[in-house]
Amino acid sequence: AEQAEEDGGGMVQIKKEELRRLPLVPQLAPPKIPEGERVDFDDIHRKRMEKDLLELHTLIDAHFEQRKKDEEELIGLKDRIEHRRAERAEIQRVRTEKEKDRQNRIAEERHRKEEEEAKKKADDDLKKKKVLSGMGANFGGFLAKTESRKSKRLTGREIKRKTLADRRQPLGIDSMREDGLRNRAQEMWNWIQQLESEKFDFMEQMKHQRYEITVLLNRIQHAQKFKKVHGKGKVGGRWK
């Protein structure tokens, strides 16, 4: 009997713990047994069944309510995931477009620089040809002027001034780049070498002319001396 009571007490304790975890259900008063009257066990059983049914409906409603909340949370989670996925796709699309635009700008800038460099090179080549042709023209003009002015008596200072004025040309290096400056420096160096060579030829020619002039002067002086000595002729039977 004691063992049965202990088992019964344990079952009651377990049921109490289970009831604590169950949702709150309406508290129904247990049916009271009327005193001094006949006990209606059918009515007691019916009321107990109604109580159990009410608790069952309450549990079912709580279950479906929780399930509804879980489904709503799951739907919300899916919506957030899809929203974030769409945001990432949009961000990636914008990044791709920006990168494409950047690459296009780089290609356009490179193409523009190549065109500018090609145009600059063509302009430099044209200027170089003009400078070289100008050098040739100036040199030819200088020789022509030198030949035409041989008859005029000009001082050395005037000749030097006119020569420098004829040969002096504007450099035009303000807008040149490094490669253009190097080319212009090479042109000037070549021109200087040419001028030095011409100067050497002129100096040799001048030495030769001075030598010829000296020889001619000596011949003239010798002829004049000879004329003074042998210049008297016979006029009227007498020597004058």
C-alpha cells in the first residue's frame, strides 16, 4: 500500500511538472459533490471530459498559433535573404559598370595620348625638315651674299654682324618635350660642326688669298722698281 501511495505521489508530481510547461488554460473549478445527496458519477465524468477537451483545444490552438508565428518568421527570413541577395546583385552590377567605365576612360585616354604623341612627332619632323631646309637656304644665301659683296669694301665687324643676322634663327623650344629638345640639340650640334668645318675652309681660303695678295704686291713693287730704273724713253734723240 505504501509503495502504491509513493507511485501515485510520483505520478502526481510528474503531471504537475507537465502542467507547468503547458499553456495557460482557463481554471475550472472541480465539480463539488453535494452533501446529503446521491452522487451523479455520469455528471462528474462529463464535466471532467469537458475540462480535458477544453485543455486539448487550448493546446491545439497554442500549437497552431506558434506554428503560424514560426511560418511568419520563416517567410520574413526568406524575404530578408532575397532582399540582401538583390542588394548584393545591384551592388555588383554597379561595381561592374563603374569598372567598365573606368577601363573605357583609360583606353580613351591612352588612345588620345597616342594620337597627341603621333601628331607631336609629325610636327617635330616637319619643323626639323623646315630647320634643315632653312639652314641650307641660309647657307646658300650667305655664300651668294658673300660673292656679291666681294666688290664692296665692308669692315670685318660689319661682315660678322650681317653673317650672324642671316644665320640666326629662332629656336622655338618653348613647347617642345624632352625628345624634341634632344633632337633640336642634336640639330644644333650638327650645325655647329658644319659651321666649324666651313670656318676652317674659309680660314684656309683666306690664308691662300693672303698669300696670293702678298705675291701680287711683291710683283707690283718689283715691277715699279724696275720701271723707275728702266722707264726713261728716247724722245728727240735724247733720253728722258
